[in-house]
Amino acid sequence: MPSCGQSRLPGRSPQGGTGRAPAGTPTPAPRTHRTPLHPGAWWLWALGLGTAATRTTNPLLLALLVTTSAYVVATRRPHAPWSRSYGAFVRLALAVLLVRLAFAVVLGSPVPGTHTVVTLPEVPLPDWAQGIRLGGRVTAEALTFALYDALRLATLLVCVGAANALANPSRLLKSLPGALYELGVAVVVALTFAPHLIADAQRLRAARRLRGRPDKGVRGLLHVGLPVLEGALERSVALAAAMDARGYGRTAEVPPAVRRTTAALTLGGLLGVCAGTYGLLTAEGGTYGVPVLLAGLAAALAGLRLGGRRTLRTRYRPDAWDARAWLVTASGVAVAGLLTLAASRDPAALHPGVVPLVAPTLPLWPAAAVLIGLLPAFITPAPEAGTDTRKEPT
């Protein structure tokens, strides 16, 4: 403590020094704010990997796609409650595998085979159920075909789970066009309330167990379900009041000609997307599939842009689509495009046969194309430890 009459000058220590750090002491670097990646880029990257998964049944390539998405999620997943959904999608993918194999065992498979694994007792069915059988001979070829087919769907689910774990849903809502704002709000509210319902149910069940009351069965469900529904109703009313106070649902005056043009472009664009997708999935429509799909997308986007004029809203701190977003999107599109090219040039490598039963091999350049999907793990910022990458206003 300084004595009476002794003053402490600004910038000086009580010993008379300047109060500055000694020469040679390293100055801590200022903390820089790391701008998170645009959430739309994560979804486009994940959809690119999912599209690549639909082009092959090779289990080695599908496992490589799952590994690629899992590595990106493990290194770039933010520390937020909404990012914990990846494990649920993985469990759902495993359930799809088990259900598909169970159907192949119980209901049989149209794939012929000579390697019998087990013979189940067959249940006779009436004549009107021709083509369906219960039980019978289960072959290794049928099980392998079911495994390849289920693994493709499971990989697609894992890729969608990666997008859910990496893209912030509230920031994705801000990036939607104005015409889809109401739909996006409904989806985000549903995704936000589901974890609250699960947490309320777990909390009430734990409280009943501590009091020695049953928490299972019909009686436990009735005693737990009513408070959970009551809490959900209270949150819904509070959310509706908050949205009404913020002017949610206001629309601007739009001329009738603009409304009719918007409806025509949106409806025509969606029909074009459906026709183009059908053309891509069939062999006869391969010539017109891509042009019709692109024209439909352009018309739908124009309709959405015109439809956004009726929505009055502003964006707080809008996310910028920077060079990193382009690179992440390009990596997913490159994986999808190269796997599609490989499926047309070397279909035997990407679709290994099951009759006769042969071991799948890993094609080199399609595998190298899948590894392009690892690019986001090296060019995007790592999440901050213990906190979300970006706080959103409530």
C-alpha cells in the first residue's frame, strides 16, 4: 500500500517503475475470431458423399466413405448439443443392416445361390401369395446381396448424420431463401424441441425412481407422459408469444402478376426436377435427364427468389460464402462426380458380383477419389474447446 501523500502515477509501479513487462517477455498473441464455415457447404459436401454411396455396392468403397465422413466429424464437430446426433444416425444405419439381413433370412431373396448357409422350416402360403415365401433355404449369395444393398443405404444415412453434426441448424435457417423461411422455422423448432422432450422424460423418470415409484410400464408412462406434454405445451406457448412479439408471419404486398409468376416457376421447376431425376434413374431417359433436371432447378430457384419478396425479415450477422465453402462443396461434388464416372467405366469394380460369389476388390483410383472428401478436415477451422463455434442470439 502506498503511504500517505504518495500517489501512484498511471503506468508506474509502486517501486517507481513503468509497470511494463521486462524486455524479452513474449507478448501474448491477441485472440482472433475464427469464422465458422457456411452450414450449406457442409450439407452439399455430405450430399456429395451420399450421392457417391448410391453409385456403388462395393463394401470396401462404402466403408471408405463412412471412414471419411467419420474422420471429418471427429475433427470438425463443434461442442454443441445439436452436434451429438451423429451417434444416433450410426445406430440407425446399424439397425438398417440388421433389418435388411433379417428380411433376407426370413422372406428369402430372388438371388439364386448354391452355397447353403442354413435351411429354415418353410411355411406354406396360399396361391394368391405367389412369389413370397417364409423360411426355406438361406444361401450365402442371398445374404451377401442383402448386405451390399443395406450397406449402401447405411452409408447414405451416415453421410446425412455427418451433415446434421457439422451444420448448425439455426444458422442454416438464416441461409434459407425467404420463401422457405416458415418451413425452415417449423423444422428447426421440431429438431430443437425433441431433445428437450427426451431430457424431460429422463429427468422425471429419475425423480420417480428416487421416490420409489415405478417408471416403466403403462402406469409409469402415464405418470411421466403427462408432465412431459405439459412442459412441451408451455414451451410452445412461450415460443409462439416470442415469435408474435418479433413480428413473425408478416408479409409484404406483392403484385398479382408476381404471385402468379412465382407459382408457375416453382411448380414447373419442381416438375422438371422430378422428370429429370426419373430420367437419370432410368436407362431410357439418360439423354434428357440432366438438361431437364438443370432447367427445373433453375426455374425452382427463380421461383423461390421471387417468393422471398413477400417475407419481411432481416439477417443478423449473415454467413458469408467464402473460398473455404467453395472448396468444401467442390470436394463433395468431386467425389460424387468421380464415383459416377467410375460406375459407368468400370461397373464390375464398383458392383462386385454375388453369383458366382467372389471377394470384392478395392479399385485404386475410385478409392483415391473418395479420399478427396477428407479436404474439409484440413481447410476448415477446428472447433473451440468447450464452447460452440458461434453463439446465436435468442
